[in-house]
Amino acid sequence: MASTASFIPRATFPHPESIIKSYFLGHHKAGLTKMRQLISSVELIIECRDYRVPLSSRNPMFEKNLIGRERMIVYTKRDLGSNELDPRTRETIRRWHTPQKVLFTDCTSDNDIKKVISYAKDTARAVDSLTGTRMMLVGMPNVGKSSLLNALRRVGMHKGKAAITGGQPGVTRSIGSTVRVCSDPDILLYDTPGVFIPYVPNAATMLKLALVGCVKDSLIDPVTLCDYLLFRINLLAPELYAQWHPPTNDVMELLTAMAIETGRLGKGGVPDLTATAIWMIQRYRAGGMGRFILDDVDPGALQRRTEEEAKEGMSANQMRKGIKAERAAHKASRSNLD
Ligand SMILES: Nc1nc2c(ncn2[C@@H]2O[C@H](COP(=O)(O)OP(=O)(O)OP(=O)(O)O)[C@@H](O)[C@H]2O)c(=O)[nH]1
């Protein structure tokens, strides 16, 4: 067993071939279509991204579809990604988007929500519409759109929840009517279903999105997810799991220690590693495995990402073929297991 001083974390993560890279479902497509239809009737688009994955939760499809539209980018769940490096990280992210408006929110912080309202009000005043200014929330699944809508209504109108929220993706399935989040000036907001990326560029992005709950939990093996989480934590601060185990690169060792400690044992007292992995993921999502950002944030990161996307330059046709082939392979591997 390694002490923290002598521990050498893995420099790379061996991505299993089995990780699916597509998750573009029917309601994502329908959400995108409806969003496109509404775009011309809204004055401001509030695009939500998850602060823990500021690059991975960016959907390039929005870039294409929202071109030329007034947009504010809100990095949600900042409470779950914040650590002592926060001010520098936020400044770097802000600079990625200059001159666009960028805000960071914890939906329970009235101060954060007031900043969103203040910017929305400026936009509404400039529009000066007699029938109210319409705005639209967009973003990847489970990034916190409905929670933001409820928080805006709570702070702006002193009213209770208007949208259902939940820990799994796909809670909002359709675009309903607008919700009033402020009355002076009148601001009406559309919530929209989360729209996933048609084809995730690499397995690491999919693992990060799965860790923060952007995809259905059954899509990726929880032990693999924990292994990736361990890989990231080891690069950052292995002491984050010191209460269970000294620094290790072996996820089985860590899960076994956690299973024994938390009593997750199966028949004959054998540690239940799958149940423990699910528990560890839930704990991470609630901030109990440390609060940090999973993407590498540096001044050039967004630029590199967009260049990579351009280089990959997948045509819509190639993308559809990729998704189809992957689904078929996934189905075949499942039926082999049955
Ligand atoms: N800690 C924390 N949790 C948040 C925050 N915002 C949202 N959540 C949680 O994230 C989960 C998803 O939130 P939702 O508001 O349902 O997300 P959504 O983007 O509307 O989800 P879809 O309808 O699936 O697209 C819920 O469990 C929320 O409680 C936040 O600022 N901080």
C-alpha cells in the first residue's frame, strides 16, 4: 500500500471499448425541433452547462442552432464543483466566452439567482414588450434547467415550484407553456427537455457525463465509472478518500474497503462491489467525494475543443451511421450476455 507521499497516480485511463458514445434519444430530437421552432419568439436564451464538466456539458448542436441569438451561459451546480481554486477557474471560464454573459449558480443561493434575474431584466427592459419578454432555458439532460427555473420563480416572484426536477436525466420531456419568473418587467420563461450530444467525441467525455448524471445510469457499468472517478481523484487529491483507503490505483481495493466499512455485503459476507459503486457515485454527485471539476480547465481548453470538433468534422450522415453501428453492437453484446 502506498503512502500519499510515494503514491504515483495513473497518468492515463485505459478506456474500455465497450463504452457507448451515443445517447441521442427520441425526446432529445423532439426537444431540439421544438426549441428551433421557438427560437424566433424568444429574446434571450439561457444555456445551462454543468460547472463540474464545463467543456463536456457543452452541446455543439446549440452553437449551430443558436447562432446570432442573444445568449447567457449559466454554469449550474457551482456548489458541487467549487474548491479553493474556484476564483481562478471561474475567471478562466469567463474569458472563454468574452464578451458573452457568463454566470455561475447554485440553485439554492438567492444571491446567484438574483444575478441571473438582473441580467434577464436588463434584456427585458431593452426589449420593452407590452406582452412580456419570452426567454428559453436550454441545455444537456439533468444539468439543472428546471431547478434554475424554479429558483428564478422563487426569487423573482416569491412563488413555489413550477417544474418537476429529478436526479435522473429526461425528467422534462416536452416544452409546455411559459412560466412567469418576474413581473416588473414581465419575464416569461420556457423550460425545455435536455438535449444530448448526437455523438460524444471520446469515451472520457462519456464517462464524465455519466458521472454527473447526464445519461441514464444503466448505460455504463458503475464499477467502470468509479474507476474513472478514482483516476481523476488520484490526479487531484487522493486524500479525498482517506477515510476508506490509502492512495490506490485499484478501484476494486477501494470499493472492497468501502463495502466492508458501510456494510454492503452479499451472501456469505462477500463485498457487493456493484452496490458499493452505485453508492460511491451517488456520494460523489452529492458532493461527498470532494468538490472539483472533471474537465481540464485552462485558457486554451475551449478553443482546442472546438478545433478538435472541426477537425473531426463528422457529417450528419457519418454521425447517423456511427450511432446505428454502435447501437447494433451494443444490442448484440447484450443479447450475448442474456
Ligand atoms: N447541488 C446542486 N444540485 C442541483 C443544482 N441544480 C440542480 N440540481 C440537482 O440536479 C438534478 C437535476 O436537476 P433538474 O433541474 O431536474 O435538471 P434538468 O436539466 O431540468 O433535467 P432534464 O429535465 O432531465 O433535462 C436534481 O437532482 C437537482 O436537485 C444546484 O445548483 N446545486
